[in-house]
Amino acid sequence: MIKQPPYLKKGDKIALVCPAKKLPKPIDHAIALLESWGLEVILGDSVYASHHQFAGTDKLRAKDVQRFLDDPSIKAIIAGRGGYGTIRIIDELDFSIFNQHPKWVVGFSDITVLLSHLIAQSNTQCIHAQMPYTFDESTEAALLALQNSLFGVKQHYTYQSTFKNRAGVADGVLIGGNLTLLAMMQGSVSEMDYDGKILFLEDIGEHEYSIDRMLRMLKRAGKLQNLKGLIVGAFNEIAEEKISFGQTADEVIWDIVKEYDYPVCFNFPTGHINNNLSMVLGAELALEVETNNVQFTYL
């Protein structure tokens, strides 16, 4: 059973850190929103630090994250943004105190490294969701989904896919995140167990051939054959190539998994989009997929 950190309550302290790229703008609006939820927001030293493209040196970022992993008064750690850099510090972090007193860790994109590690090594639920850097452009629904995830409000998502799904129903544990980072975790101590899980994927700025290559790598490694279900999120900002690949991202994914029999849904509202609904990794969910309609319920 994957451990579930205690849900937040009003008055709790949470920490903001930047384990990867530096913030290009203030996040005062995001801090005010978190405070409006009744939370006390503590800023890490990395939040406004700068070292080339990173939020401070590797040493500073690792020390900052470690501080809040170890602090029992901090009930959640939210990454300010993604970018690149979490993989440079993940092996410097000590989760021994965290494992005794788990807390929510939130982020997406590059923060998939940390989320994957928490599932693989700490067996602890964590949240793939909007980060303060993306709050300004976020839909109200996505911010409410994050709030509900942190405070323990059970959620139910419904939507219509524009790409034809493979119908079916599945119950299982949710894993996943950014495809590029999940591929980078393969063969490391941060690699999640895919067998019997419901997997979700998203990515941004990758060519179709790169999506094809990474998914075929996962397939050859046996990661796709024993899933209970596949949720395909946003694959956006794909640059046009001089010679067309001949398939869209959704078509690439379908071509790779069409031989299996588990439900597959496309266009799920998660990823680098304004309506980036929170996904609680390690949580049990029920997935009902019809040709174009999808229902997703946390159990």
C-alpha cells in the first residue's frame, strides 16, 4: 500500500522551493492565493536565487529541498516551477526523515524526477499539478483541483476526447508524469514500477519522432504491456519539421499501444496547459472510458 501523507488543514505551514530552473517573474499572486486557502507560506532560499539558468547552485537547491524534507512543521512542499535541474540534485537528497513523517510534494514537468523518486523509493503519494509559476495562467478548475488534492476533497473528472479512445474500465494505482523525464528515470533508483498501474503521460516541445522514440523505448523495456490503463494528456508545442513525420502525437501513441487491450483515453486535461488538473500519484482511481467520453474518479 502506498503511503498517503496527512491532508492539509487551515493554519498549516507549506514551503515553496525551486529545485530546477529559476523564476523569471515574482510569484506574489500565487503566494497570496495559497495564503487565501488558510496556509502559511514559507519561501525557500532557492525561490528567488539565480545561478545561470538555475534557481541557485546545485548545492543551494539541494540544501533548500532537504531543509523542508526534514522540517516536521512543514506539511507540504510545492515546487515553484520546473524547467531543468531536478535530476542534478535528486541523488544528494536524504529521505530518511521524510519517510518517517511523509508530507505532500507538488509539481509537474521537470519535477517528475522528484515525484517518480518518491513513488519508487519512499512509496509515498505525491501530486502532479499546477505550480506557482503557472498559477497566473491557470484555470480556476485546475487551481481548485490542487486545493482539493491537498485538503483531501475526493474528486471526479469528466471530459470529452476529440481523439477516439479505446473503451474500457479499470481500477488501479495512478503513476506517470512527463514522458521525457519518465524515460530519463529508466534504469535508475527513481524508476517507478509500471506493472498493474494506470499510467498517464504528457509532454511539451518534443517532435513526433522523439515521442515515438521514447515510447518505443518504454515498450521495449516492458513498461507498457502490463498496464491497467493509459491516460494521454497534453502533448503540445510540437514544432513543425521540414519533413513531416506523418503522424500526430496522439497517432504515434495509439500506434504503439493499439496491440494491448487496456482502456486508453486521449486529450486528458493534464500537462503544460492552463487546465492542468491535479493527478495524485500513488492514489487508487476508477477509470471509465468510452469512445469519446471519460470519467476519472479517485477512490
